[in-house]
Amino acid sequence: MNFEAIKAIYYYEMARTRRTLLQSVVSPVITTALYFIVFGAAVGSRMEPVDGVGYGGFITPGLIMLTLITQCVANGSSGIYFPKFTGTIYEILSAPIAMTEILIGYVGAAATKGMIIGLIILGTAAFFVDLRIEHPVLMLFFMLLTAIAFSLAGFIIGIWAKNFEQLSMVPMLVVPPLTFLGGTFYSVSVLPPFWQTVSHFNPVLYLVSGFRWSFFEVSDVHPLISLGMIGLFLAICIGFLAWVFRTGYKLRA
């Protein structure tokens, strides 16, 4: 394992975040803080508790997941897309670096950025809502698995994308609807039976539900099922990337 190569890619990607601090960190934190102000403080004060949890606290895990997933997909995709766009990807591919080392460098940086933003938002939430974390270790574990899984998904999108429109299509048009309809602002138990069934086909429901359980021990899905779904999604992404590395799909062609 070439750890120097991994470090070089990782540090370069983290340095890119420092150069675009307003866009990469400040913007998503301010956006999520507005959600807390509007839904947590203004609307939440007039809402009944959900499963014994104040509405502002109830939506906090969902809002963290919304930002975490969006940022990991965006960072994972842009990290590999821009070397393709500028042509520097060929310098990386011709260097004595294994594809797994390239993957670890880019995905590790994207997951780290997502975790940092998620933890900042978690700290910000404490100023707006009553918050408790029953299982902090499990909470961090959920965050880490989700960050890695969706950074891998973003890496796949970055390889697949031919232009900036395709690069932004999934983070902007697919991830937010899935997150909003995955129980971010409500419990799926309040939905009619038909829509409860439909909601269980939304993979984000399992992420939000399991993450919420680590806070309040309240969830729409058993936390072990949530962990299993994250593991399944992680395995699918790794399997697809193994095929990409073996065939050179859109990298060596």
C-alpha cells in the first residue's frame, strides 16, 4: 500500500476545501441553520411532540443526514471529475499508484469533509433545539458509514459524468427529494398504509431512521435493518467500482 500517494491525494483534496471554505463549509452550515430557525424554533414551537420528542429535536438527525449525504456526493463526484475535465487524471493513472489507493485518497477526503460539516451542524443545532444523544458512539458510526457510502456513490457519479450538468444532476435532483421524502421532517407512521409501504422503498428512510434512533431511541425502522441497508449500499458501490477499475470504464478510454 502506497501511503504517500494516498496522503498526497487526501491532502490536496482537503487543501481544495480550505481554498473554497465559504462554499464548502460555511454555505451548507448557514443553510441548515435556517432550517433549524424556521422548522425547529418557529414551526416546531407550535407542533406536538413526535413519539415523545420535541419537533425541533426530531428533525435534527434528518437535517444532518440531508447535508451529510448531499455534501459527500458533491465532494466525491467533483474530486474525480475535475481531474478528468482538466486532463490531469492521466498523470495520476500513469503514476505508480493502484486504483484502490486513488479511491482511498479521494473518498477519504470527501468523507472527512462530510463528517466535519455534519459535526459542525450538530453543534449548531444545540443553539436552536433541545438535543440529546443516547448512543454517541453509534451516532458517529452511522455518520461514518453514511459518509463513506455516499462519497463512494459520488465518486461513481464523477466517473460517469460527461459534463457539469450530469455532475450536478444527482446531488440536486435526486438526493434532496429522497431525503425530504425519507422521514426528515416527519415519522412515516403518520402516513396512510399505502404511502408507508412506498416509503420503505426509499433507501434514505433507513439512514435517517437509524441515525435518529442513535439520538432518541425512536425510529421507523429497526436500527439493525438500517445498518444492514447502509452495508448493502456500501457493498453495491464497492462492487461497481471494482468493475470500473477492472475495465477502465471512462477512465482509460
